[in-house]
Amino acid sequence: MISPHDTATDGSRRVAGHLRTLGPEARQARRLLTDLLDAGPTTLERLVAQTGAPRRDVEHLVKLMGEDADRQGHRIEVLAPEPYAALALAEPAPVPLPVEAMQELLAAAPAPVKSLDHVAATADTVLRRARWLDEQFELSQTRVLMLGDHDATTLAFGVLGIEIGALAVVDIDHDLLAYLGERSTASPYFADLRVGLPEPLRDQFDIVVTDPPYSAEGVGLFAARGVEAIDRHERGRLILAYGFPPSSPALGLKVQNALSGLDLVYEAVLPGFNHYDGAQAIGSRSAQYVLRPTRRSKRAAARTVARTVPTIYSHGRQSVESANDGPEVFRRLAEDAEAIDVDELFDAPRVRAGRVAVNLAPLHGRSLVHAALAAQAPEVDLVVPNETDGVRSESEQERTRRLLGAVRFRRSVDGTPFTIVHVAGTPPLPPPFAPLAETAGELAGRRPIDLPLHLLERLVRAEVQYAPEHVGASGRPDPDHRGRDLPRADRR
């Protein structure tokens, strides 16, 4: 964290306090301070031209220095540079990237999932991505969210020894979340972003990084979720990867129109920044977009997610070209049960008294366990594709039973490619929408509904309960409580 030198003056203390208030933006202010200290006697005009900093920022920094700086008209000279040395930015000498170490981590990571449009970035790319962020922003006082991370950029921060104020990763791939959670300090969250961003992640971050599905629908949705996660628009950034074939600019225009619909400002587009092992249709390259939200972006994001459809990917059952209005088997189930939309399960949680039917067929089915928990009903029937994780084999079905309790599987119902998963009774887990108690250790304050499967299994083994201070008058947990998983010092 930023702190003045031992020989601090009143001016250097004021500057240190100012830098702390800037959050991610402190990196640029520290560069300005370095140039001011190195310039010797200079002028405002020369310093603005040399640094590219707005004149107002230069004048404010000099004003904070007070008696430590001499200003006569446009002329400026720092009289006491020593107390500011610890606050200035010392640019490190370039060092080779530890590509081999990163390659080993990527080689051990779960394989890319084609139906999720996974294409692996190179080890060099994820390291350059992490280093670029560290060069541009004061990451030690920045809250960063990886919005999907099949490239494992989360691990690159650790490989490079980069300190981050708070780091979280949200993904739909349970295996990937387990891998990242075991090898980094990032807090892992499960979510299908088509259904929603976990409530505790809303309005919590300074920077969101994402490499989304490259359809216009996919880019628009992921960018909208990123906007939802950003706390203050005036300092927030959305770092987004996207590429299109040079011969098809209409594809790029369609995606950029989706971004424009979110009222985002283009701060930079870095062509060819990201390299991939694959994605040859786009030359195995994509640009890095640096986008800034505006005051209107939150409202625009709400409109975008309201129009979201499940078919945001370019491969498989959830591709843009596919169509799935829901199988007949679900319509028959719904005749004898309360049919609940997946969105409603997570957006309006409540305890239900009767039998519930949920259609997960249009989705990947990776929300199977979470949808069953969110239903909070004595009986739940869920329709999922046969290839759904947790259904495909006896060992996967046994894991589903460990998490949900009494479960029956009816595979290939009536010759269809769908399975009915019947859940009866109360699952052996704490209530899904209530923060966990201190007895949950590092999971204290987290909501079970946001946890990936490997952490839910840990809860089953530990038999922890929800935090009693969040129990409502009914004796059940308050579903509206927003548990936080950021370090206490970084909650704002």
C-alpha cells in the first residue's frame, strides 16, 4: 500500500492520502509525481506536455505539496524531493516473462470446453495481460474480477508476484474453478452469466477482465455483467478480448454495436494483443479493448441482460444458430408442478411448499445442483440434457447425491436426449442464500448458492451452518442478505 517515507512532511502525507483515494488511478498519479521530481525547475506547460497529464492534476499535486514546492506563476520547483521518493513510481527494469512456469500451470489445467467457446490463450499472452494491468493500474489497492477465466490469467498474477487488493473469479466451469481455487488466492464463484451475476459481486470491483464468447450476444452479455460488477463508473475499467476475421468487418461492427449499446467509452483498442492456441478463423489473435463505463452504463446493462437468450455460444446446443424452446417432457412435468423459470429461482429466492419443475434444457445444465438448491422446495424435478455434468455416469450421479441427498435419475425419458432429475427432501447443505457462519473458516460470509461444487462438497463434509445474525423473523435465513467475500479492509 502507498505510504510516505519515514521523513514525511505535511505535504508528503497529504500526497500519500490523495494517492490512496485514487484506487487504481494512483499509478498514473505516481508517474506524474516521478516526472515532477525528476524535472527540476520547470513550468506547468512543459510538465503537461511531457507527461500528458491534465493541467488540473498537475496543479492539484503541487498544491498538496504546499511548502515543499515553490510555485511562481507557471514556474514549479520541488524544494524537498526526499520525502516523496517512496511515493513516486520506480519503473522496474524489464525482465523476461516466466513463460515455462506458466506453461506448466496451463498444461495441468482442465481442458477447454468446446461448447463454452473455450480457446486457450498462450502462456505468453496471459503473462503479458497480467503485467499490462500491473503497469497501468495500482493493483495493490484495486479490486479485480475475472469474469470467466478459462485462460487462467488468475494464476499469472501469482506467477509474476503481483499484489492485488482483492481478486475474485466467476465461471461456469466447476473443474476450472477448483483448479484456480487450489493454486491462487482468488475467491472462486460459480455462475451461469446468462442466469445472473452472483449478488455479492455486484457493485464491488474496480476492474473486470473477460474473454467472452465471440458472438455479439456473448460479448454483449459478458460486458453487461462486467458493468454490473463495477463499483464506481468514474474509475472502473472493463478489459475485454475480442477478435474477428479481417475479411468480415461486419462481424466486428455487430459486436461493437453491442458494446456501444452499453454506453461504454473506448479508452483503447490494442490490436493483436491476445494470442491463442487455435482460433485460426481470426488468425489466432484478438484485440484487447479497454472500456470505461459512464453514468448510463448500469441502466443500459439492465436492458441488455433483460434481452439475453441462452444461445450466446458458437458451438453445440447453446449456439446462436440452435433453437430449443423446451422439450415436451418438461411441459408434461409442469402439468403437475409449479413451473419456475431459472431466472426467478435466483433473482427472487423464497421457500416453496409444493413440488417444483425447472427446465435446464436450454442451458448447459452446469447449474443443476444450484438450481435444485435455489428451488427450496420439498420436491424438485429438473430437466437436463443427457450429457449434463453430474448425470452422465454413476460416479457423477453419486456426487450429485452427496450434494442434494435423495435423488433419482430418469435417463433418456421417452427416448429423448433428456434426463429428469428428481430431488426429494432437504439437501445436506446450509440454506443456499444465507451467509455461512464463522465455523465455515475461509468460507465464512459466503453464500452456498455462489460456491462451485468442490466447495459445496467441503460444506457437506464440514456440516457448517449459516450465520445466525442473518436469520429472519421466520426463523429462516434472510435471502436478501448480501454476503461479501472481499477482504474486510477492501470493502467500501
